[in-house]
Amino acid sequence: MRASTWQNVQNYYNWYVRGSALGKTKIKDIKRIQLVCYYKQIQKEKNLAYTTIAAVNSLLYNALQEAVYNNMLLANPCIDIMKEIPRTEVKKEALSREESKVLIEFLELETRYHVYLPIVKLMLITGMRWGEINGLTWLDVTEDYISVNHGINYRNRGNGAHEYYIDKPKTSNGIR
């Protein structure tokens, strides 16, 4: 498992399971109906997207599958549970040309934000993400193209320690 994936698993557990009623339930007492109710509750209360609930379910599925393998549970209550959760997709839209123009004009007018102007322009023109832009080196840039083959990620190391690290994109589609 990639370091960034492991960090995400830990974050999702800490944010959505640890400290909750579900997180305090003994493994042997976890029931499917309890999971469905909990997923619907946090989806509504925390305004979570379906994909976030699916990520929480994935980490719980893996943990509870280990409990099945170790004869702590007869069956995994997470199996096929996501069909019980309503899909709530957040529609993402790129900035329109007019919105992009307003943003650039604002950055040009407000001197305290001038430092962000080249980065924002590069993001708008290329569609690159913040971590991809921050990970760029001169070796990634030629006269004809920009090579995106790594980015800078941020990781919470625990006990107040944090670090930035360079990592490859999660999939081959991220390399361009």
C-alpha cells in the first residue's frame, strides 16, 4: 500500500470512526443495520459525498474481513452495503472563462496576492493540481511541454509532526 493511501485510511478512520458510537462498538457486536444507519447519519450530518462513505466502508470492510478470517465474526456486515446508501454526488465544474478572467484580474490588482498569479495562471491553463505544480522542477519543463510525473504530498506523521514528500501519481493516467 502506498504511503499516501495508508495516510488516507488512517485519516478516514480518525475522522469518521474513532470516537463515534460505531468506533466504540465491539467487533463481535457490529451489525449491518448499525452500519447502514451510521453511514446515512454521517452522510447527512457531515454532508459527505457517497464516495467518502464508500471509502469509510472500504476500510471497515477490510478490518471486518480480518475479523471473519479470525473467527470473530461469521460474516462481514459491510458486504454489498453501499447499495443501501443514497448516492449524493457533488458536481464539480471548472471555472468559466469569465470567472477565470475575474480571478486573474483580482490577483493582478491585489498586490499582496501577486505571488500566486503565475501559479494560478499555470493551473488554469494546464489543469494541473496544486501538488503537481509544487513538485515541478526545471527538469520537468522544456520549451515544448511540461512533464507531470510526480507531485508533492503532505502527510501527518502523528504527535504534531508533518512532512511533505515527493510521490508518483496514483495511476498511470496521472502521468502526462
